[in-house]
Amino acid sequence: MPGESNPEQIEVNGKTINLKDYVQEHEDLIRENETMKAANKKAIKRYRREEELKPFQAELLKLQQFLEENGRRMIILFEGRDAAGKGGTIRRVTRYMNEKHYRVVALGKPTEEQKTQWYYQKYVSQFPRAGEVVLFDRSWYNRAMVERVFNFCSEKEYYDFMRGVVGFERDLVRQDTILVKLYFSVTKEEQARRFERRKTDPLRQWKLSEVDVQAQDRWDDFTNVKYEMLKRTHTIDAPWTVVRSNNKHLARLNAIKAILNAVPFERHEPTLDFALDENVIVSGSRELEMMEVERVRSGKFTT
């Protein structure tokens, strides 16, 4: 009737608009605002984490200077399960390093020619010169892990490797090469979450390989070969350092500290805390003890 107001319409700034549209627009603005707040919080958190790494990244420059001045060589091995955070840690380690004095080596599957060569040959060809750091994104321990699980090597090749690697590394260390062996350990649930993200994120899909797809199904197999690897190759000359990497930031921070602690250089900033977080960093011998306890309690390894 004339003069009656329409309950489904309201007047805003002299304009008549549909009430439902107004409410919807208002709710959309609230959601957008909350999304922006969450994004800002995430960005601030990420910024603070990266800032926390910087003093230790500066120490890595001092480490490089020590190696150069003293003609020392350094090899860092990054091993562990798929999606355990090796690549992200390598990027943080090298972010500010002098590019002239480090290399990251990530070798693909062996060529037909390499298959006919001494197993270590392709790795030795990448070894550092005096004053250089080489970071292996997976190393000769491929034979003890991926190749063993997926039968990419024969039984003889595997056992020959396990018998010979200790002496190989002992010679490296005896000849004045600093060797750091890092094993990144992630839980099965966290690995699954990271794989799922790789599947849905177009910027990460390239990381998902055929081996990755099978990693969850072969979880126990990887655990068993991990145990054998630690048991037979954790030595006084070349010990393993296990990095708990569910929390990526803490894993990166403590991995950098572990690398810095492996070299006897004079600290640029001695007031920094170089102590390792015992909830993140575990010695190879301690990891073996905990795995053996798990096996006694549950009948199998679970990590």
C-alpha cells in the first residue's frame, strides 16, 4: 500500500538497497578483513622467524672466512625422509653466504656411464676445494635409504656400501675435511600434511615425485633402513645429528647452530646462544636408543 515501507529494502546514504544484499556485503567485508588480519599475522610471524635466523647466518659468513683463511674443506650432508625440510634448511643456510665459496649439490639418478663407475665417484667429483663448503642435498646415503627401500641396488651393492662407508668417511675426516651429517626426521602425520599441500599448491607441485607418492605406504621400510643406517654408520669420526623437523623454523635454526658448532672458528658475536634445543637436535646414538625402546614397547619402530 502507498506509504508502507518494504521490509526487504533499506535506505543507505540516500540510496535504497536490498537488505539481503546489504547484509551479504557487510558479511563479506568482515570476512575479508579477518582474512587480511590473519595474513598480516602470518607475515609478521614469518618475518620475525627469518630475523631470528639472521645473526646465525652472519656467523656462517665468519665460518666461511675461517675455512678460507685456514684452507679447510667442509662437507654437509642433508638426509632424511621426503618432505622433512631439507631443501628449506639448505636455502636458509646459504641465503647470505659468499657464493664463491660454497656449492649445493643435488645429483639425479646415475647415468649409464656412472653405473659402471666406482659408486662414490660421482660424489667425489663434487667434493670441495680448500676454503669451500659443499652441501649435499641427499648424498651417498641414497644407497642406504631410497635405493635400498625401492630395490634400486642389489643386495651385494647395499652390503658393500654399508661395509665400506665408515672407512670412506674416516679417510675424509683424517685428511682434514670437516664432515657434518644431518638427518631430518618428520612424523608420518606431518609428512602426509606436507604431501597434501604439495598436491594442491601449484608452486609446490614440482616437488612431488613418484617416490614421494609411495613414501607413506613404505613408511615402515624407511624406518627400518634408517635404523640400520644409524646403527652401522654413526661413528666417532663421522657422527649423525638427527634434526626433529615438524617445526620447520626450529629445525632450520638448530641445524644452522649444529653446523656452526662443528667448526672451531672465533665467533663474530659471542653473546649469541649456540646451545642446541634438545627437543629438536638428537645425537645419532640417542636416536638409536629411543628407537630400540620403541621396538621393545610396541614390537616395531614407529619413528
